[in-house]
Amino acid sequence: MTDMERRGRATEAFFGRRKGKALREQQAETLNSLLPAFLVDLSAAPPEPLTSLFPDPVKTLRLEIGFGGGEHLIHRALEGPATGFIGVEPFVNSMQKLLSRIGETGARNIRVYNDDATQLLDWLPDASLDQIDLLYPDPWPKRKHWKRRFVSKTNLDRFHRVLRPGGLFCFASDIDTYVNWTLLKCRDHGGFDWIADNAADWLTPYEGWPSTRYEAKARREGRSSAYLTFRKI
């Protein structure tokens, strides 16, 4: 990494928590035993083809940034065994939950990264992904913190580089200001086409959508969600 790259990285510090409630002994054992087998190693060059990250053949590749409790990721992986999934989550407790579900279900088409998603994005080869999911990301609701939001010109450049032609960027949120922010950022970027003809297209959950705990909390608090889909152009 060059000095310029280091300075740029310093402006993109990960702002979320990395640890919550202390893991119980069995949970810590699950994390320590399974993480090495599923962790993407950024110290090595990306394999060629990238699909060889997975032990079984996969046809498409999909990235989920900030998978939280892993409900959506494990659901998609089990319903789509022909897709290889890479999940990014720096929060230790969330990583433990996902790895526990992988152990229970035997899912083999998942790989994970437990640090800043921008590091993984910069490691990925050009035009290597079919889809990127950013679902209920931290909205940083205070205006002075909006610069911390993951959707930015710099990260959209990263998305555009790693997505294949026609690849999809899917964004879900219950925070109106972040929904509008994302629409404007993608419009101004110029490399993404918002796929929507009418309100139903962004108010209807994605096909096969498994409601997450974040969505359930939003509904309890009286907030509706938006589901935006952008195609790389």
C-alpha cells in the first residue's frame, strides 16, 4: 500500500462497534474454530477464478456488507447454493452468530471478512461480483455524521469497479434521509441506473426476502422500509 493509499484509508476509518456482550465460552470456541476456515485472506492475491474461494462450484458471486445477525445471508445462501456469498461484518458477536448458523446448516457457499469492507472491495478483482447488498446500514442520523455513511462517491466507485456489467447494487433502509441520500449519490455518480417504474418497486421487499430484526424493529417503531435496486451501467 502506498503512502497516498494509507492517507486515503485513514479517512475511511470503521466507525462502528467491534464488540458487544462478552461471548460465552462455547460461543468463543465456535468463533475460533470456524472463522479460519471461512475467512477471506487478503494477504494473498485473489484466486483465479474468484469462484474458487468456495469448495463447491458456484456460478455467481454476491457480497453482503454488514450482515448483522446473518439472517439474510444464511437464508440466501441456503436458497441459492449455486451462488457464492461473501459476508463482511466487523462486529464480533454478529460474526459468531453467522458462523454458528453455518455450523448448524452445513452451508458451504459462504466466505466472510471481519474488518473494514473497503479493504475487501479494494482486494476484489475488477468485474468480479454479480450483486452487492447493503441492507439496513448504520444511518448515522445526525447531519454532522452523514459523511460516515457507507454510501459515498468513493465507495460507489468501488462498487462500480467490482460489479460485472449489469451487476446489481441493492440497498434497504427505514431511514428516509438515508434513502434520499442514496438515490442522490447514485444519480450523481452516473454509473448506476435505478430500477424503478413506480412506488411499488421500492416499497415491496425483494423476492424471497426474509424479514430481519432491523426491519422488525422499524415496523414496531412505525417506520416503513425502502428497497432500492441499482444496475451498473
